[in-house]
Amino acid sequence: MKKQGRGMATIMFGFGYGEGFPDHSIASVEIEDSGKILIRTAAADVGQGVLTVITQIAAEVLKVKPEIIRIIPGDTHLTKSSGSTSATRQTFFTGNAVKEASEGLLSNIYHYASIEFRSNHVELEIKDGYIFRNDNPNYRLSYWELADKVKERGDSLKAEASFFPHTDKPDPKTGQGEKLYVAYTFVTQIVDVEVDTDTGVVEILNVYTAADIGKAINPKNVEGQIEGGTVQGIGMALMEEQVIKEGITLNPNLTGYLIPTSMDTPRFVTRLVENEDSEGPFGAKGIGEPATIATTPAIANAIYDAIGVRIYHLPITPEKILKALKEKRKNK
Amino acid sequence: MKKMPKRYVGKNIFKVDAQDKVTGKAQYSDDIYFDDMLYLKIKRATYPHAYLRRIDISKAQKIPGVVKIITAADIPEVKNFGLIIKDQPVLIGIGRKMRYMGDALAIVIAESKEIASKAVKLIEVEVEKLEVISDPLRAMEKDAPLIHQDSNILATHYLEKGDVKKGFTQADVIVENEYKTSFLDQVPLQIEAGIGVFDPETEIIKLWAATQWLHDTQADVAQSLGLPKEKIRIIQPVIGGAFGKKEDISVHIHLALAAIATKRPVKFSYTREESMIAQSKRHPFIIQMKTGVTKKGYLTACQVEVIGDTGAYASSGLAVVHKGMYHCTGPYNVDNVKGVAHTVYTNNTYCGAMRGFGATQMAFAYESQMDILSHKLEIDPVQFRLQNAYNHGSSTPNGQILTHSVGVKETIKEAADMTGWKEGR
């Protein structure tokens, strides 16, 4: 018999390394000869989209189209440390560093333009990579023309910035501290499942997610993270287990180690809670890790709702479900 | 507060790397090719816990096309590596211990992958077997053999806020359960792979190999090889997923050694099997959790004990396990919290970072507890969560007062709203 159930889970995730560990990101932004604006960062884009996020941030601050932004590929000899792509930290850390570097560059654009135009800052306006005086918009300089003039003065149009927030080391006896993590992301998921009581197979029908991410720099990217993380959570809940017996992995391949496929992917409905109240760029927080955390318990709770049995040892395989159902019938 | 409208932030612009990826233009590590390139394979441990007594590479060396085989005897100056603790050997030497099936015994460099693989099989190894410790509970016993020099309990962390005893006396309902999670592989699409090139002029070793932490990987490779940091140049190819698995060193040091030894470009790509056996896992946790609540449904106390199996090497294990504990209450106000977390060495594949870093395992426990309690109290699970959830000014298990961006209640309300959740469903 097929039985449906609904379960929920609400989670928190303190992101950044935190705990007093020196955690920072350095980025620089410069006007390039090629007609582009170059960002130097070592932030690894593992598919999550940090390069897109910092492109949007730089474009926003510098008032240019995103196509104008070029990012140098990560290279120890051409970039400074941006910390790791982990701990859900890149949007927050490198995002802030790029925002600040872009603001630094913008300030210098105003500074040098005010010399060129013999004006003060309030008389200047910037649009699409051009700077001009309000009273004479026809006489304008592009960022690149300005950069040439700055070069003649023996300087260059670039700025470097870093983001290095303080966190506290926890007390070793109690784990207490004033600021352990830079911020927390919160996620609630509600999951609908259908359990086949004859086979023990669980199908995930719907996943409703509400995520407090402060501000989505790119809402589609955030949704993508949530959907990917959820599918990973479905794997953890229902099928994934590297079986290691006496130190030997019994299933070191994707025949023996199952991960969800597109056929296991549910219908997603996602809403983003954006209070813009975080210290991240434009109020953003990270979503990378929190995207996966609520899924497993929400599924476990939905399975309980459907069939009245609870499995305490992951993954919740059909075998475990059938065994638990059998025991439940026996105990009745 | 009304925010200024934005042109690009908050907009769904296309991912900047999407076009290169879908057209096949993007260069991943394994796509990089040099004409005179050599291929590397590793002879790995033959037993999960054993002393290496003899290694014979003579037969392997005779195969035409084998260019060089490196064993620990060739690199006495090379040091251990590791993310937090330098406890991982680059190669296991004679008289040294292999601690899991991923430990490297020899580096084979050949003209082709096939030749290298064939040579690996011809390396003969004699070992002195030791007790294999696969269960962290066994590892914690007093009479268990030590996997490293010191205790098998790599680290113990504590958490204490308020008075947990008092908290449980205030509770009308107490629920205690044990939760267990499994070893998980991060299964990024891209398996560990890289190219190493030694430039004799500058004496710089160039590595094209993915890493989640460019400059830290560079530092670890450099310290292991005893070279200045600037002699190791890592260039990030396009990365095909990581999820924590590319935080640890994988191909990097072996490639650097091979490039120095042969003065030719060397490529090393793991197989999926090798990746699963040799590279980090998500920690299996054993979580004992006790939660107390008043009959009106307010949480009063949470006590937790965590045992995290970090396998043969520390990696980021000690950070993962206690970070899990630090999240033990979930986003709920609990005045009285007590926890202890042990990170334990075993002879299993070492565990490191994976999406959620311990907090993922912990959420399975605390959110199961929340569900169990809501059933026991017959309180709607949405209402139960709402009335306990953090506000501005709430205090986490670490006593951190939340001053910014505490939208947890909104997430509960929004999720419930999407489903048309009614009390009692």
C-alpha cells in the first residue's frame, strides 16, 4: 500500500570558519587596458556561482554591465588568498572584499575625474562606465580614458580590499564565546513523501523550502543551490552509504553506492526570505551548506508521518523500513 | 527601510561560466594535455592497519615504458601533510604504518596510464598486520592499539551553557535517543586530477589541479616538500564540483614529486574507486541526544554526546565534529545545554569536510527530536517550532547573541504558508 506523509525541519548554520580562526578574503579590482574591468580573487568556483556573484557586485558598484567584468582564473602567483570555498563563506567574504575593492576603485575614479574636470565630487556623475560633469554631459571620459590619464600621472586605477571580520575563540571548557560565527543562515523545509509499505521504497513528492539568506545576489543561483543541496540530502536520507567493513570499502563505485538521479528529484517550491539585515554584501548571507541540512530530517519526519515508524540510523533504506514495519505489526 | 533599486544585484544574470561549460570550452584538469606528458599511478596500502616490512619494485621497474618509481626511501626529506594536523604521510616507508587503504606506498610514473597501472600491480609488498580498528567505540577502549602515536581520541570538545540538570528538572517531557549517520562520499562529478610541470629555469613547480583553498593547498605542498611557498604555483582549472572533497591534498604532492623527478609534465587522474577509498568522507556520527520540554511546549534542556569517526587521518575532522555539537539545539532557544564531542581515529577512510560540516549530521538528531516531542505533546510541529525559534537577541548554544538577520521564524511561516499547512494537517 502507498502511504503519504509530510514532515518538516528547521535548521541553522553558523557560517565562516568562526571560532577565532583568522578568516579573510582579499580581492582587487582594476581598470584593464582591454576595455574590461579585472577582478583578482582566488575564490574557487566549484559550480556554486561565486564568480557570477562577484561579477554582479562589481557591476552594481561600478555601474557597468556585467559583461565588462573579467575575473582572472585562480592562480597562487596572480591572486592573493581568498580563503577556501567552504564554510558557506565565499559570497559573504569575497563578496564583501570585492564590494569594498569596487568602492575603492569608484572612489579613485571620482578622485581623478575631479582633477581632470576641475570640479568637486557632487558635480560629477557616472553612467555605464563614463564619468562626466552634470552641467556638461557631452564632455565625458570613459573609465579607460581616465585610466590612461591617471597612468600619465604615474598612478593606476585599481583598488585592493579585504574582508577580515573578528570572531571569538570558544572557551575550551564550555564552548562559550561572544561571537563564534559571523552570521547564521536559517532554512525550513517541508517535504511530502509517499512510502510503499510493500517494498519499503520512499518517493519524495514535493519539497517546499523557505530560506533566510539575507539577500539573494542572484536568486536563480540560490534556488539552484537549494535544489542541488536538497537532492544531496535525499541521498543522505534514503540511499547513500559508503560501507566500510574492517577498513575495507565494499562499494567503491557508483553501482554499489547509489546517489539520487533526476528520477528521484521532487517538485520544488522555494521562497527566499530577504531581510537585508546581514553584514554581508547588500545584506547577503551564505546558502551553500544550509541548502542540504534540513532535507534529511524533514524526510525522516515525513516517513514517520506516513507509516508511523522512525528510523534512527541513516540511510533509511527500503530494508530498514520493511523491518521496522514488520516489528510494528508484531508489537501490535 | 526602503532600499535603493539595484541594476544587477538581486537579478538572475546567467552564470558567467555557463557558456564555456555547456559548449565544452571549459578546461578541467583532465582536459589539459602536453605532448611529452607522463602518467602517474599510486600503489596504495594492501591492508588497513599494518607495518610495511618490504617493498619490491624490481619487477615493476622492468616493464618498458616505466620511467620512474618513487618510494619513501627516495624522499627522506619530505614531510607529512594535513589540513589542521600534519598527520598524513606522502609515502609510507619501510617500518612505517599504513593506517587505511588509501595510504600511498609508491609513485609509479610511466609513458601511459596502462603501463603505470600494470606496473603498480607488479609491486610486491610484505606487511605485518595489526588489529584493524573499524569501530570508533573499539578505538576508544583503553586496550585498543594506537593508530597514531597518541590516543585514538584525537580531540574532545565541550559545550556548557546554563544548568542542564536544572533544565531537565523543569521539563515535563524528556526524550532521549541515539542517532547514527553513515560514511558519505561527496561524489563531485569531477574526480581528483591534475598536471604537474617542473620548470628547471625558475625551479617552480606548476600544478594544474583543483582545490577549494588555493593558497592553503600551496602552503601545505610547499611545507611538505620543504620548498618556499613561491616555488609552488597552483593554477586553478575549471572545477567540476567539490562539496568539501577538494579541501584536502589529493594529487598535488605526488604530482610535484613526479615532476621534479622526471622533469617532464606528469598527469594523475584518480579512478572513481580510488577517489572513494583514498579521499575524504562525511563523518559518521553517533549522537546521543536528550531533550527536555515543558508541557506547554517550551524547550528547557538539551544534552548531547557526539562520537565522530574521523578515520585514519585528522583532515578537518576535529573542526567538523565539534561544529556539529555547537549546532545541537538547532535554531531554538534552549537555556540549558551540555555537550561533549569526541573525534576518533580508526582505520577507515579518513573523513573531512562535506557540505554542512557536522551540522548536517546534527540536524538529523535535533529535528527528529523536535518531531518526536511535538507528537508526544500533541502540539502542531509548525507551532512548536515557532514558539521556540530564535528572535533577535536569542542566544545560541555557544552563548552568541544574535544581533543581525534572524529570519528563522519567517522561514517557518513561509514554508507552512506554501503548503497551506493547517494545524493538525
